[in-house]
Amino acid sequence: MLKAGGTPDWLVRQIAGGKIPRSLDYWEVIRASADAFGTSNVIIGIFDRSLFPSGDIVCDFLEKVRIHGLKIAHASRNESLSFEALSFLYIHNGKYPAFSNSGAINPERKLLMQMVMSVESSCSTLSR
């Protein structure tokens, strides 16, 4: 949520008020998927990188849907942010929202995220 320009306050208020946003109500997501695709076609898995073939969620998905031998070129990277980066965004998200009043992507926000991701990438490279 912070990476997208929001604050966690909305989510915390929803949960504290007894409401779980639909996208986070996993049983509701499973029921909706079963309704759309049929119960026998829904495979529930644990999102844990150590359980994915080669640590890759794309390979895990292809294996689960029984598509073997298909090679999909994609960059595999973890874009999670450090506590410091999340704290920085929490402080600055109000001043640099993701979208302008007209609905266009805010160019200042885009630059802010490029900077944060660049610093994060540099830090993760140094820690290896």
C-alpha cells in the first residue's frame, strides 16, 4: 500500500471496524474462484518462495496448471522494501500522491519511487 502511494491507516481502520477488504478475505477469493472456474479447477497453495520450484512463482504456477516445458522470460526479483524505505514513503506519500487530481500519474511520485527503488537496489547489492 505504501509503495502505491497510500497509507496503512485505511486498512487498519477497516480491520478494526470488523471489515476485511475483499481482496484480503482469502476464503471469499477462493469461493469466487471456485464459482467461476469450478471447485475441481481451483488449486490452493501456500505463498512461500522456498516451496516454489527454483524459488520462482511463475514456474510454480505453470507446474500447478500442468503446463510443462514452457519457458517464460521474466525478471525474478523481490521488490519488497526495507523498514527504512517504507518509513520514508509513509512520511512522503501525502505530499507525493500516486495520481494527480486529473487522474494522471504524478511525475514527482514516479521520480520518488525510482529514487527509493534505486537506493533499495544499491543497498541489497551491498548486503550480498
